[in-house]
Amino acid sequence: MGGVYPVKPLGIYAMIDDGELDWKVIAISTADPKATSVNNLEDVEREFPGQLQKILEWFRDYKIPDGKPANAFGYDNKCLDKAFTLQVIQETHAAYTKLKSGKRANTEELSLI
């Protein structure tokens, strides 16, 4: 079962999954011992060398064993910076809030649980 944990957003990938945009936020737990020294993508590369590329490759390839094609990514496969990430989080949260409140019709019949 999942949980809700405090994290610090650092970057975001624009994954294209079955033709739909699926944002993948890169974050670090605020409880992680390195959280105070990791504040942006450059810090991620310094503290966790090569991990951003490994994350990209995992999200690109994880459906291949099921016979599906590799996922694609927007923005030339780049992990976008913290400022862009925070903007995406704000926009998607606003859209979710409108759906949840009924201010926007749920024409896609999305689960709002």
C-alpha cells in the first residue's frame, strides 16, 4: 500500500506513455540524510552520479517485458529543472482541485479517490 511522505521536488521528466503525457517528478525524501545538500539537478548528479539517467532508462523500458514499446520523452529526454517542476505541480494540483470540487467536468471519468 502506498503512503504520503514529505519530499523535496528537484526535477521532472515528461514521459509519453501510450500517447499521453505522464509527468515523472524526481524528488528526495526530506528525511534523507542528503536532503539538505540536494536542492537541484546539479546536486543530484553530484550526490547520486548517473541516477537521473538510470531513472530515465527505467521509465523508458519498464513495459518492454510485457511486449509494449519503449516509452518516449518530451523535451529531448531532458530532466527539467526545479522551477519547471514546481510549475507543473502547481498546474496539476489546480486541475485536480477543480475536478474534485466539480468546477471542471470529469469527462474522462478519472478516479478521484
